Amino acid sequence: MNYYSQELYIYAKKQEFQLTEKENLFIGRLSELAQCNDPIAPSLYEKYDVKRGLRNANGTGVLVGLTSIGDVVGYDVVDGKKIAIPGKLVYRGYDVADLVKDSQAHSQFGFEQTVYLLLFGELPNQKELDDFKEYLGELRTLPPNFTEDMIMKAPSSDIMNKLARGVLASYSYDENPEDRSISNVLRQCIELISRFGTLTAYAYQAKRRYYDGKSMYIHNPLPELSTAENFLRLIRNNKAFTDDEAKLLDLALILHAEHGGGNNSSLTVHVVSSADTDTYSAIGAAVGSLKGSRHGGANIKVMEMMDDIKKNVKDWSSEKELKEYLKKISEKKAFDRTGLIYGLGHAIYTINDPRATILRDRAEKLAKEKGLEDEYNLYKLIERVGPQVIYEQHGDDKKICVNVDFYSGFIYSMLNIPRELFTPLFAVSRIAGWSAHRIEEIVAGGRIYRPAYKNILAEREYIPISKR
């Protein structure tokens, strides 16, 4: 595709979604009707004891299943009350902090070991790990013609949507897509784990060309490289990266690989898998969940908020000035007017998010190397002042800490990873946990998810169209 045909393509894509004035008015009226047709008084949720968001009144999650894959620890419950305790993330019984320490102590890439642990429940010995890494490496290349037909011919401005499409398209390249035996599902999951980085990188390259008007570089993944190394190789025009860059990205992949069965995307895998559908449908649905700004997409919202803060707070070291602006954000008077200070707060972690703690320490080191200490100190100040602002605004004595999204985007930006890849990178990692949860649901679930919704509208007598 030459320059002129590329420009015509971009113009045509934009024209596809331009509505006439008549269409806009029609859609506007329908939108108003749709919104006013579904008013539900907040008091009704309390009246019927509805567990909104599948959460109990004390903020704990409604228990809907059992898992042996991961555990997220942030509080104890004593006499029905949540008691904050230091945060801990556990994979198959092992503290994730120990996985990180082991990888760093041996200067090894640890994500592949983490994948093995999540899938098979035990830590591999060296030969088992080497064989598994070799198997993953052999699968990273996409099937013949997949890149041209499924990615290049239908690029997307949003890489998460393109990733979901790539997952669903993989069904057509699978000779045995509907077999739900554990051996076949495991084979499908390992293929997806190995290829998620390639799918994401190629979707990014297609976006660069067709939507950003930039050059596109399609490099082949190398089987001997780790997931982190291959990802950096595939997104960069010169394929260059340092060992330190790859090891830091590997650390982020380890920390994002799993987060218990109750997080939105992992729960999505359980719900969709319980309907006895195929692997690609279940994982594709999880990608759609992770895209949301209340879930995986929060890391981009943090960066957008930080852009806004850096632009509007003149003295980054002034606690007073920063606090005043955070108050405006909290009062829905600044940034995106949602009242949310992104990166602060978590459903389970209260005193600290262990992932954020690990990333914060690495961010400090990298910021010093990059000459970005002022920006890092701004993050630290928000971490300290933000919870105070939220408490003063809402009067809630719940302990609030920064979550993993607060520092992950900052680290990615210092690694020169484009912002539109932040959430897809989350998926490149979390596909490991999703795969483990799909297998667990098939083996131990046994029942389709079917919670109840209370209908609050009285039955009405039907009115024939001639009398309306």
C-alpha cells in the first residue's frame, strides 16, 4: 500500500462512522429513551440486599467459587469487620515476591517459570523449565497467512480490540477447536500464551501504518528469546533492547500474570467457560473485560491523569498545590470529571499492593538513571497525599493504597513502550492466569454460572399497536 492509498484508507475509515444530522437526532432520541427507561432507585439495592458488583456490605467479595491457583491477601475479617493487613500476592501457594527474588538472584527471566507454575501447580526443575521454554519458543510465530489476512487486512485503532479479534480468529486456524478435553485445552492455552506477544506487537505495527501514518515493521520472533525479549524486539523498528530493559519488563509480566479468581477478567473466564464453550471464546471475552478502564485499562488512565497534573500543578514538590489540585479532581472539577484519582484504591489491598511496592522500587532506580527524579517524586507525593484527599472528600476511614497501575505505566513509559501498548501488555501476562482458570473451571466447576436479578417492574397489560 503506497502513501496515497494509505491516506485514502484512513479517510474512508473515518467516513464510515460519520452520521448525518438526521441520524444523529434519531440516535439522540433513542439514547434519551434508553436512559430514562431504566431508572433504579439506589434504595432498592439495600431493600433487596443486592450484592452490587458481587460485593458484600462490608466490601468483601461474595464467595462464588474455590481456587487453588492464586490468592490475593489484603485484610482479615474479624466479627464481620474488615481488618487491614499488609498485602500479599500468592501463586499456587508461593509468595510472588519470592518468585521475583529468585529470578533476580539468578539474573534469569522469570515469566516462563511463572507460567509453568500457574498451569501445572508446581515449580519446574531446570530441565522441565528448559523444555517448556523451548516449546513456547517454537510456537511464537503465527500460523501461515494469519498476519496478512487477520491483522493487516483489518487493522484497528485499538489494540485490545484487535487482540480479541486475533484470539477469535485463531479458532479458524485450529484443526480441533471444539475439543474440550484437558489435553486439547492445555494445547490451545499454551499456543495462546506463546503468541499473545506476537499478536499484540503486529496489531500495534498495523495501527502505526494505517492510523498513525508511520512506518510498519514486521519482525519474526526468535524462539530462543524470552517473552519479554521478543516483545521488545517486535515493537521496535531496529529490534534493539538491553538486558536491563527486558528484565524489567519480565518483572512486570510476573507481577501481572495472576490475581485470583475474583478479578473481573478471570471471573469472565470462569463464567464463559462454565457454559461449555470453546477456549477462544472464553479468552476473547477476558480480553474484552481487561480492556475496561476500571480493570486493565486503568494504567492508561493513570498516565492521562499524570499528564493533566503535570500541566496544571506548577510546583511538583509543593504538597499544598498538589493537594489542592487532587481535591479538584476528587470533586469532579478537573481532569475527566469522574471524581476518581486513578491508581489509588483496590478492592482487596488496603495497606499496600505488593505489586506496586515492587514496581515503585524499580521505578525509583530507573528514574535516577533516566534523569526523571522530579517526576518520580511527584508520584511519591501523590501516593502520600492522595489518600488524605479521598478521606477528606468522602469521610471514609477505609485505608487506601496505590495499586499496580499507579507505577506500571510510568515504568513502561521509561522503557519507551508506547502508551497504547500498556493494557495489551497486561493481557500478554494475564493470559497465563486466564488459562489456569479455564482449566480449573473445566475440571472442578461443573455448573453454569446463573446468579439472580430481581425484577422490579410490575407486569403490564399488553397494548395493541392500533391503540398506542
